[in-house]
Amino acid sequence: MNDLLQDSVYFGFAITLFAYWIGMVLAKKINFPLLNPMVIAIILVVIFLLLFDIEVETYNKGADFLQHFLTPATVCLAVPLYRKLQVLKDNLLAILAGVFSGCVASGVGILALCKLTGLDQVLYRSLLPKSITTAMALGVAEKLQAMPSITIIGIMVAGLTGAIMAPIMFRIFRIVEPVAQGLSIGTCSHALGTTKAVEIGEVQGAMSGLAIVVAGVVTVVLAPIMAQMW
């Protein structure tokens, strides 16, 4: 199978889109928080590669093209923000304070968990930028002399966890304010979590998109400072 697909530059691209489409269909038909399209797509792709003994390198030849859509997709999140610009103006101070608090809480939480579980300083630094968008996170990881591969794993886990758990957390803690919902998702789970915020509501999507930008800037400033806390 690897030999047949060796020269196919579209295989990984196509199988990823198909798996995600299946995930979207299942998520719509079965209204269950854990059935996130991204999670389903990842599981299906892994099963497919293992079942047909396809090497990851062969898959990545096409799948890597999807990375080029990340930046345009993130920029598109500015559209709902523009539509809700008045909400931003009315809640500017609370929004900035909320995102800043979320970034600080994330860093302190990572430090505490790394200390409790016995992880070393390199892993701690690698996980510090886990809650911001990939492009910025990798820049922060490089500046902190961390491990980019661990940072990417942290980003994926943070995004998927936020997308899956956000609605559950809102119900448990009775968070009903749309602005607060959106800010919490964007601050903790970057663009991947924002896809869920857009599904929940337009205000949530707009605020989550804003939180991605603000949280990214705050993390770039705070991460070097928090890295010295080890």
C-alpha cells in the first residue's frame, strides 16, 4: 500500500477531509459532547493507517497541505468579532482582565502539575504556550529553548479538551453569560476550541476569536517570566 501511495500528494489531504466529514455527520446525528468531529477524525485516520500499514511519512505528504489553511481560517474568526464590535467596546476592561487572569492561571496550573508529577524544567517550558495558536506557540517554545514536539502535543490536547469539555463545564458551573463563555474557550483552547464557540453562538464565537489574539500576546510576554519560576 505504501508503494502505491508513495507518489500521491493528495492521499493524506483527502483521507483527512473524508474522516472529518464522517466526524461532522456523526456529531450532528448523535448529540453527545465527547463525539467531537476532530476527535473522530483523528481516531479514524489512525485506524486507517494501522489497518493498511501506511507509514506516517506517506500520509503527511498530503496532510501537510492542511497546515496552509490554518492562518486563513484563524483570520476568518475576525468576521464574527467585527459583527459584535459593540460588545467588545462595552466590555473591554472585563475582557482584558479575564483573558489575562486565564493566562496566569494556565501558567500556574502547569507549574503546579509539573512539580506534582515530577516533570523536568524542559517539559514545563514546552507546555507553557499550550493554550495559544500554533504559530505563536512554536515561536514561544523556541524562545524558551523548549521541545516543539511537546508543545504541539500540548496544543492539540488543550484544543480538543476545550472543544469537548466547554459545554459540560458551562452546565456544571452554570456559566450562561455569552461573553464569559467565549472568552474562556478562546483563552484555554485557541482556534480549535473556537470552532465549538462558534457553534454555541455568534457572541461566543466573536469573543473566543478575540481571546485567541489577546491570550497569544499575553502569553508571549508572560511565558519567559513564568519560565523563571521553576
